Amino acid sequence: MERPNHLKIEQKSAANKATSLAIVIAIHVAGIFGLVAALSSGALMKQLQEIKATVDTQKVPPKAPPPPPPDLVKPPPPVAIVPEFTVATAPPPPVTTVAKAPPAPPPPAISDTVLRPIGRTRTLPPYPPISVRLNESGTTLMEVHITTEGNVDDCKVLNSSSSERLDTAACDHVKRVWRWQPPTSKGAPVAATTKVSVKWDLKDAK
């Protein structure tokens, strides 16, 4: 009866392991013998010296430090050269003395003037026709106010002619026609007030 295949495989594996182990042992034994022989001949020391020689590389000497930078001396500031000028001064002009003119005489004093009537304007007022028919007559006394232009702008009856119609006609005529030269004070015209009268006479009626 034949053995199973797996038993054959196990036997082969055990044989192979034994062979490998024997080879490894033989290699170690040979190495040990070679090492002993090398020590006896001094070959190993020579190799160690060569290895040491190759390992000890030449040391590079340190670089010398760079020289310090030169001292930069700051140049002195430029000196401005100011040219010298000589200016000739002109002699002062001669002084001329001018005599002062005598002061002007003061203006003449302006005398004040008084109120003056303008004669050509002193006409009689027209007689009212009704007063003529009624034979009205008399004298009207008035107070009039004269402006700086010489006109009459106000009239007040102070004493009646006994006819209001005649008094009104007298004031209206004086305000409309009569004129004055106004008085002056320090050369300027001023307003004034004066009294005038109108006599109503039927002989003057037209």
C-alpha cells in the first residue's frame, strides 16, 4: 500500500532544511577560521588602518573673517562764497525851502435876508358875481404860510369881510397867484409866515 503524497512532501522538506542548516554552519565555520587567520597575519589591522585613513577626511580650515568696511568720512558741507559788492551811494539831493503861501482870507459872512413879496403877483382877486349882485364888500385879513420856493401852501382867515364867499375867494386867489421871495438863514432859504389883506370894493368889480 502506497504512502500518501503529503507524507512524501514533509519528508522532502525536512531533508532540505537539514541540508540548508548544514550549509549555514559550514559558512560560519569558514568565516571564523578566516577571521582567526587574518588576525594572526595582521591583515585585519591593516584594513582597519586603511578604513580609518579613508574616514578621517581633511579638515577644512575656517575661513578668515572679512575685513571691516573702511571708515566713510563725511565730507564737510560746501561753503557758499558770497561775492562782495560795493554800492556807491548818490549824494542826497539839495533841500529846497519853499515859502508857505499866506492863508486864504475867510469867506465873507452871509447875511440873512427877510421875506419880500414879488410885486407883479400882487393882483386883486376877481369879484364873485353873486357878491356883486348882493352888494357884498369888506376887507379879508389872512395869515399865509410861505414855502422855501416862495409859494403859499396854507391860508387862514383872521378877520372876515362879513362874507364867507369873499373870504374864500381871497384865500384861493392868494394861494394860486401871489408869490414871495423867501427869507434866507446862513445862505439857505427858509419857510415863513406873514399876514396879508384883500380889500373888496364894488368899484373894482368888473
